[in-house]
Amino acid sequence: MAITQDEELIFKPLTPSIGAEVQGVDLTVEIDDVQFQRILDAWISWGVLIFRDQALDLEQHVALGRRFGELYSHILPDAKTPPGYPEVIELHTDAHSERAGGESWHTDVSADEEPPMASILHITETPDTGGDTLFASMNAVYDDLSGPMKSFLSGLTATHRASRGYNAVHDRNQPQGPSTVPLGGWEFPDSHHPVIRTHPVTGRHSVYVNTIYTSHIDELAPDESDSILAVLLERIHNPRYQCRVQWRKNTVVLWDNRCVQHHAVWDYFPKLRHGNRVTIKGDRPFFSPPA
Ligand code: SIN
């Protein structure tokens, strides 16, 4: 496996298409511009970066997020945030939990008109085993579609519905799909995003529909939409597109919501897992045809 080393920073790819572990950086202090640019470039290349042994406090976590852009506050009115840190979401699961966040393939808050570009999760407590997070490269999923399928999907849009994520949450008795557990009953407008999204930095295309938020493809009949979505969402399950992060205390993971999906595995009940996530604002997804 290739290891890229420049001065202090070492990048160790996890797979050929997604994920790299980064060594030689301390995220608790301000990163200089040269190191930051290398981390940014690596993140754009691998989609997911893993940093071990980073004992960030909330202030440092927020400061790290701000290096990447303006921070995003979650649209859910009762998102759990630590006092004084509205931009930080607490992810906590223990013996009393009835659900765990993100336990299906998704990209964060894709139901927003301008979904967050990036997420930075810092896990502070983790069970001895379990509680991993899977990540999938949606660029790689797109690349492996046939030419006619790519053409067919180009220019189509899909509806992303917040209520699928927030009013129908996932419980541990039904890990594969939305349950009917009501959560708040808030109303949020739908968003319509291209089914194939162009990455604003790399220009690469990715499949931009997900299990949690996408309800249907706008231009198709309901049965056609269900069938096409089933084909696309099934592809994500192929391990060749994935990497898997095994968390340890003080692991920090940065992912690119524009071209990566993730799935948190709740296989550790009734044990405790705790972390904080900072999310960075993104722009409106768009599609530009291949040149
Ligand atoms: C999420 O951000 O969707 C949850 C990820 C995780 O808990 O690993």
C-alpha cells in the first residue's frame, strides 16, 4: 500500500478509492497554512481522513472546523448541542438509547438546499469493540455504472425529504430502514438535487441519492423511481467502494459529504459511545455534463 510522506505528514491510504489515515499532525493546535493545504489536498483525494490520538476540546474542535469554512448549525430544533456550542452536535448512545444517529447509508442533511460540505467527528468514548463507521465512495459507485446508465441519470433530479430522516428515525429493532417512531413532527421543505452530482473542486461525478433522505426521482413514475433507486442504493453495499473506520478514544474523522456516504453501526448496545460532530456549510449541488 502506498504511503505518501512529506516532511512531518504521513498519509496511509486505507483502500485504493477511499480513506487515508494521517500521521504527524496535532489538531489541538493551529495547523500552519502549508500543512493545512496538504491535509486539504489529501482530503479531496481520499474523501475520508482519519486522525488518531487527538484530544480536542470543544473550542479546538470548532476552530478546526472553521479552518475548512463557515460552520453549519443543524436544522433540527432539538439537535443535542453542548452548552455554548450551537455548531457542535453531540452523538451519544448508551443503554437508555432507543435509536442511534446515522444508522443507514446517508450523507449529512442532504435534505437541505445547501447540504453541509464536510463533517468532522471526534469520538471521545467508544465501546471495546463495535461502533465502527462505514464510508462509501460515491465517485467510485458512479465510475462503475455503465455508459447508458450514466447518460440516463444525467440531468435527473431527486427529492430529499427531511421528514424521512427526522420524523421517521431508525431504531435498533429496525436497523435496515426507517421505523415509524415519530420524532418531533417538524415540517421542513423538500430539496431537489441532481441524481448525479459534480464535485465543485475535482469536477468528478458521484451518485447523490441516499437511503435516509431521498424519497424519489422527480422525473420518473413511482415504480420506475423505486427500481432505479434500488439499483443505485444497492451498489453502495459492495465492499469494493467502502472503507471502515474502527474508532478509538480521540479518533477524529473528516469526510466529504459531497462525494462520500457513511453508515454508523449500532452493534454495541447497551454499551456507551460518545462524540461531537462539527459540520461545515456547503453549496447547492449541481450537475455539469462530462466534458
Ligand atoms: C453521523 O454523523 O451520521 C454519525 C456517524 C457516527 O456516529 O459514526
